[in-house]
Amino acid sequence: MRYNHRVDYPDVDDKLRTKQLAIRHHVATAELLGSIEHQYQVKRFRELVSSVPDFVIKPGHGSGGRGILVIRHHDGERFYKPNGEVCDYEFIYEHISNILSGLYSLGGQVDYALFERCIDFSDVYSHFSFQGVPDVRLIVFRGYPVMSMIRLATRESDGRANLHQGAVGVGLRIRDGRPEFAAQHNREILRHPDTGAAFSDLEVPHWEEHLELAARCAEMTPLGYIGADIATDRKRGPLLLELNARPGLAIQIANGQGLLSRLRLIESLPAGMHPSRAEKIAFAREHFV
């Protein structure tokens, strides 16, 4: 709370505002298709997605993955989820209406629905994720990347990369992005429960770009402690999915070690010791293996 003042929370709690900040600071992010703010607009949702085969609907003020609906392909009448389940027009209409009513938002506030293009995720993760887009979570403290993990979807998590829904968290070394540890439901796990792939074989491409993107996000907002969620697109490389001012501490379990000592090290540094983004990243890679 000393580093994240309440007045700055909208920078990350409002996903459209986050996306606008990212664009302004030249941070690569998922393609924005549009948004729906009022109930009378819901019936026009097909117009927003008519030009793309896949899309994601998110609550503008949601958290923890609640209310996110991923559609892999559609024909305007039938909409297919990653697990093959078919949704009709009425289902999508009702889901958007529920978002607007605040069913998934922080504090139940009236919300809006954000439409984004799906990430065309790199097939380097094809053996490590079940029907979902893996994402890398990087904790950034005062501009320094201090801890990271990749979240991998499972059958249990229904293609979502949220740990509390059954996804696997694999801790990654800040130095090189290599796997350090892996956990599901707070227990160590060595292989993906659905694909059988060994997490020790996992490689995160464009690791330096991940660190650069996460550190750049810290310059978008006065918030001093954030979680940056990054997915790798097949063509565009690492893309920012969203930021979080209250990143969950389960990242410690995924890494098999605590976070506090890393935060205290950063706090102990003299002010201005590493003025540039590159210097902060270099320090983190040296100290947080």
C-alpha cells in the first residue's frame, strides 16, 4: 500500500484505460476490437467481431479471470469455446448483459464489456498448455522485475490460465526465463496433467523482450508494485494482456521461494542508483536467478 496509492488503481483496474496507456507508451498489446457500455448496445456485438474469426470478451473492471469468455471461431450464429463447446447468440448476449450488470466486476460496480482479438499463441507452448493461451506473470517493483512465472491452462481450468481455477504455475528465473519449479493447487508438479510434457523442457522465447515490456509497464503508471501479464503471439511476439495492482502471492509457490527478500533488496538500494530501464533489468537478472 505504501507504493500503490488508491488514486492510481484505475490505471490497471480499468482495462480500457490500461490499453490506452499501453498504446501511448508504445507497449505492445492485444488488438482492441471495441467495447459495449450500455444494454441497448449488446444486440450489436456481432458487428464488433464480424471481421475476425476469434475474440475475447472481458469485464472492463474484472479480476481473477472471472467473466472472461474466449471464442476460438464463429460464423456469427454459433460461437465455439476452446474446449469445443458451442454457444449461441443468446448465450453471448446474456454473458455481456451479466458483465454490464457488474456480476464479475470489482465490488459489483456497473461495468462494460471489452472485446479483444485472441492471441495467436506461439506453438512453442503447444505441449505445455491445454486449449488455452499461456501467459507470463512478471512482478515489477519500483521498475525492477523481481519474480516471474508462466501460467499454463489445463482441462480443469477450461483453457484459462488462472491458478485458482486449476492452471499450472511454473516459476521462471529472472536471469534467463528457464523453469525453476512448478505447482498446481499449491503442490509441486513435474509434468503437465493433460499433455504429460515435462516442465523442465519448457523454454520461453523472447525472454529479454518480456523483461523489457514488463519494465516499460512500470513507466506507464505511478503504481510501484504491479503484476504484468504477457502472452506470446506467433507473429507479434510478447504482448501485454493486462496489469494488476494486487498480483496474487501464489507466484511464490510456483517459484518454490518467497518474494520478501527480493523486495527488501530493492528497497535497500540508494535512490537513483539505476536510473535507466536497462540498468534495472540488468540488476534484476544478476540478483534474481
